[in-house]
Amino acid sequence: MPIIQRFLTRFFIRFGLITFMLLALGPVIWAVVTSLLPLSSLTSHPIDLNPANVTVENYILVFASSRGLVSGLINSLIIATFTSAVGLVIGSMAAYALARLNMPNSSRILMMILATQMFPGIVIVIPLFLVMSRTGLVDTHFGLIIVYLSFILPIVIWILKGFFESVPMELERAAAVDGASPFQTFRYIVLPISLPPLFATGVFAFIEAWNEFFFAIILTRIHVKTASIAIAEFSGQYQTLYGQMLASAVLASIPVVALAIIFRRFILEGFVEGAIKA
Amino acid sequence: MATLELININKKFGDFTAVNDINLRVEEGEFVTLLGPSGCGKSTLLNMTAGLEDVTSGEIHINGEKVNHLGPFERDVAMVFQNYALYPHMTVEENIGFSLRLRKRPKNEIQDKVRKVAEMLELDKFMHRLPRELSGGQQQRVAIGRAVIREPSIFLFDEPFSNLDAALRLKTRGEIKELHQRLGVTSIFVTHDQEEALSLSDRIAVLRLGQLEQFGTPEDVYSRPASKYVARFIGTPQMDIFAGSFVNADGLHFQIGEAGIPLPVSFKIPDTAVDVGIRAEFVTLGSKGFDSAIRLVQPVGPFTYVTVDWQGGCVTARVNGVSHMKPKETIKVEIDPEGLLFFDRITEKRMDLQ
């Protein structure tokens, strides 16, 4: 009986994992394959997957065309970097305050922060556009960063607050007894042990800002087009350049994937950290 | 080494009074335990002494100087926390040396001192390990090392044994006592374990609901408890308490149910109603006294605690060695009048009557 049970358990775990992997990786693999095939192979019926047709033509065309993927990538990089950096600085301070200082109404503040997340983007985008165009923030990096911060900060605050609460109070008290000033306590104790969750949250914020499409397409015009918009523009009125579009998508994914790989250890630690209390 | 004086200390959290008008003086080099159940204010009192919490009113003096306005470091106290509070990202060596590094001491000096402390606490083999790679007992010793290296004038211990298993707890208890004998530093120790308090302390402060119930030597609190509360809190097994009255027929007796315990002639009879407390070592089971049914037999090694039904309640006797008595058997119970403790039934304070 236990042998059969163990077999079944393993079978279901593996079956689940493989299904999940296919669902998650399928579109990615398809995007890579498509980006490497010429348009003629893609538009034939059935699709011609002959490896002999593989070409990097799409990638060359993407860089050669004037559609602005490169400037889109640069814009996305600027916006995502600032969004995650500013989000981390402000968010960690807010989270620390909410977790550690005895503020009146802190639970209400937290609920209000969460409540801002409950409006669908479509509801606020028109008034937001009006406000931004009157203040001259449409089609600026600054404008988009502010908008992204408004929905990334609440998530950052909630994640980091959970972490800071899991740090035993005695650690900070011990540092105080050892003669550390509040700043030294932060610098030598709180900051080093908070690095994993900070990295994890930072990468998360970066990815969110990098992938955002809806607000970007409405709040930008020419100068601040992000990568996601540049990619979408390969779909034109008369034809969609699938090969180039997906080549751009693959290129645009590289920074995010690289980031995730570099900080993999931190991200995993960061998400486990909150779960086990010291 | 230092003296510590707590003068009219009060601490309120909103409407709740955690510490109520406590006065306490700890002499130089003394080992004092704050003892009480959870919620009695003992940890709050310790935190206020450390400077981690403000007092609502009252004064804290160290070496005769008021220190209310000083932070923990300026008070020159070191503290060992209940969960050790070791810095998880630092090695043993870095944990112990942290306070010296903060003070920018020269590297050689820090290394020397850390090594000495580590050797004393048998941690020298683990210098480069992180706290999570150590056993509970080793972590405990790192926490002590971090306090010792400061050479503070007062040590504060906040239930430092509560995360250790029973055997390790006894061992560490011995180590702390030895450490105190060696260094002679004034120490304040918080615990809810009366046995720990009795075995470690020069004097014990028993706290109840934020108030000081009794402050005395281990012998005082055990043999001459100030109140019923202290009497029941200190000692294993717990003291048995009975209501009764004085009867003067055929000599003076204290009458509990049908049993009359003879009292000496010199005995002073009080005007108020009294209860009597009986410790297990003053109860004899055998051929003299009143017939009683055995209820519970608990061997603990050198003794066996035998609880019997007696005069409408239960009384526990301490029998030497392993007893072969069985529940439901009948045995005679005799009480030694020497061991009786009398308490005012209303105020619950102990009365000196013998």
C-alpha cells in the first residue's frame, strides 16, 4: 500500500509540475520559434516548421526598422529602474513604520493602501489622463513613473511589512543594548538581514513596470513609448509582422530573465523568509 | 559592579497598570531574581531597568545616579534575551565582538577579548559559524558571551533558559551561577520558575500583578513567605492550605475538620480567622494520626510525593525514596505542628504566631 501511495503521490506531483511547465513555457517556446522563422513559413498552411528555414532575419529587421524597439527598451529601462528604486526606498520606509512604530490607525492606513488596488485600471485611466495632460505629464518618464508607483507601492508595502514584522524585536533591542544608534541598528542589523526580501520585492516591482502596457499606451505618445508598446506596434492596420514582433518580445524579455537569474537566490530566500519565523 | 535602586516605579500601558509602585534595592555584586507568573510585570521591570522602555513614573538609580534619561548603553548594562536575539547574519565571533566594533576598538584588542570570552564559554571551536548552525545551548552561550565581553556593571537576564530542554537548562543554570561567582557582577534575572530562582539567587523579588509581594533570601521566601500567594508559588509540591480554627480543650489545638493538631503553650492566638499552610516535608504517613485514603503516588527519584484525601481536601506528603504505596489504600496522616504556616484569611498575609 505505501509503495502504491508513494508512486501515486510522485506521479501527481510530477504530472502537475509538467502541466504547469507546459502552460508557462509553451508561449515562450512558441515565441522563440516564431521569431526564428521567416514570415512565409508562418503564413503557410500548415505552418512550415522545417528547421532549414531558421533565420535571424527578424532580429536584423527589428534593429534596422524605424519602429523604435531600441528607444522603447531604453525608456522601459529608465522607467522600470526608477519605479523599483523609488518604490523600494519609499515602500521600505513606510513598511518599517507600519510594522514597528506604534502609530494610531496603522491598520486602517494599511486597509486604505490595499483599497487603492481594488479599482480596475479602466475606471481610473480617463480621469488620470485628464489630470496628467493638464499638468503636462503625459508622454514623460516622470509621469509614467508616478503612475506605476501608485500601484506598485501598495504591493511593496504589504510584502515588506510582513517581512519586517517577522524580524524579532529583540534583535533591535539587543543592538541598542550593545550601544548601536538607531541608524547603526538599521545599517548593521536591519538592512543586512532585509536584503533578500528587498531584492525580491525590487525585482518584482521592476518586472511589473517593465511589462505594463495599458497605462503606457494611453499615457504616452511619441517620446516615452515603452518596449511593450513598441512590440505592439508591429501589429499594423494591414498586416502583422509576427516574426519581428516576437523577435522584439524575445529581446525585451532578456533583461527581465537575466535579472531573475542573477537574483534567483535572493528571490527564493526572500519569499521563504516571511514564512518561517526565527 | 554597581548598585541598582528602583524607587516608586510605575508603568502603565493605557489603562493597564503593568508595574505598580515598586521599590527595590540591589546591592553590589548581588544576584537578584524577579519571580512571578507571566503577566506579573517582571519583564517590563527588567526592560525599564535596561532602558528599553520608559517608566511612567519613578526613578531608577545605578550607583546612586539617576539614569531614567539614559539609553541602555549609557547605563552600562548588558542583557541576555529570552530568544537570545543573536544577529543571524553574523558569525559567533562577530556577534560577540559587535559592541566593541561599534566602539571602534582596535582590531587586535577585539580579537583578543573575543577569544578570551569564547574560551571561557567553550565557544572557541565555533567562531566562524552562524547562529543557525549552533545548538540551542551554544546559541545561549553566544548570547552570554555578547553580554560578558562588554564588562558591564549590571547583567540583565530575561528568562534565558526558557528555550532550552530540561537537562540543558540545569547545566546552563550551573554555568550562570559559576559565571556570577567568578565575575561577581550585579545581576538581575527574570524567571517564572521558582526552582531556578531558589537555586540561583542571593535574593528573590516575588511579583504579583505588578506589585512586589516579597523581597528576601531564598530561605525567607520558602520558609517565611510573606503571603499565601508566595507560599503557594514557591516550593514543589505546592503548599496545601486548609481552613481551620483554634480549640482549647485538652491543650491548645488547631482544628482542621476532625483532625486537631496540638500547638505549643507559647502560641499566640490571633483575633482573626486563619488558614493554615502545610508543606509536604512536615506531613508523615504511617501508624499515627488520622485514617486517610491515598489518592496519588508520584515518585520523583529521591522522594515520592503521596497525595491523600484528608479533612475534605488533599494533603501531599514527601516520603523518602521510592514508596510502594498504592492509590485507594488507607494510611494514617500525622502533621508536624512545627511546619505549620498561618495566614490571615482576609488579607492572606502570613502571621507570626509560634
